[in-house]
Amino acid sequence: MATADPALEEVQIGWKTVDASLLFDRYIAQPYWPERNLLINVAKQLHPKWNDTKKEQGINAALEKLGKTREEYNRALVRAERAFYTVNDKNPDQGDGEIIIPARQFLSFVNHASMKAPKAIPKIPEKGLTFRGIRFAGVEGFTTGKTKADAEIFSRFVKLEESNQRTLSESPYISDFTARATLRVSEAVISASNLRKLIEWGGSMLGIGAARPQGFGGFTVTNWDVR
């Protein structure tokens, strides 16, 4: 049996291509990397009152139990600190390439907007349909034209869950940029025009990324070229 041509199939089921541009004020990514999980699992094996020698011994013991090497641990210390999702890195461990807003973060935002938008705003009725009905052409996300060298620091005190104590938290952010992507939108899921309405509402009322209650992640749609 002949295999269907994916491009022909997209035409038959009504896919549109959208060149989208979103103008952001400020954006914090705050990714949670797998390397962070390794560091947490090691830290659980250490006592806060241990001296440096005892702590080093504890790290080695924890790594042996987890099946990890000291080299992998040292690399995780660096990689866990990457503040943004990036592409075209010269040094992937440093995340020094172009910052992007990744597809999964954008699609999660679309799902959130569909859950929260008022009745007058078009929505995608089921979460799974978002990931099936919106695809990215080329880079899997919105490019920003920014790198970590452009980042500034947002500092604030946050309350610890287990007490009333507050601790200083600092997050790198980028500001005043246009994020661009080429989307493929299945009009069997949502029309390109209705998706724009949903995204415009979400950009003004919800935002993307971390620290949204503090005013980060909001955007306006500056271009939506459907073809």
C-alpha cells in the first residue's frame, strides 16, 4: 500500500501556514532541567552540618548509588544553571545560543488560555488537540534574537512553603523583543483567525513563562500573516 504524502495530507485536511510575531515586554523562562533533578537527589543524601571533607565523601557516595560519575555531576552543576531555552549554542553546557520560547511552553500557554478565556473568545476544546493541531515549521519555538548576554536580573523575596521565612530569588530575563515563528495550524482544530484571537487574549491576560503575576510574559501580536 502506498504511503500518504504528509504535505498532500495537510492540504486535504485544511492546514494553514502562519508567520507570527509577538512583541514582548519582559520574559522569564526558568526551565527545570533534568540535571537539576540529579543535583536534588544528591543533595538529599547530604547533611547540612557536614564539613567540606565529609560533604565531598557524601557526594561521591550518593553518585555511586545513583550510578553517576563525578564528571557527570560537575557537568550537571553547570547545565542546571542555564536560564533559558536556546538553539545554535557554541557551548551547549552554557546555553550561549539564541534564546527561544520553546514549542512546548507556547502550546501549554495555548491550553491555559483555552481553559481561562471567556465565552466570547474562541478556544481549543481539548488539550491533546492543541499539540496535534499546532505545529512549528523550522525551529521548534519562537526565536527572540536575544542571548543570555542580553539578560537582566529580576530580584524579589519569596515565601518558603514550610514557613513564613522569605528568601531572595533572582531570575534572568530578557526584555523588549519580538518573538517570531512559522506555525502550521490545522483548521480542523481551530481556524488561524480564531487562534489569533485566543493568543491575543492570552498574551494580554495570562502571559508565557515564569513570574507572570509580577508582570512578566505578556505580549501583543504584531504580525499574523496567514497563507
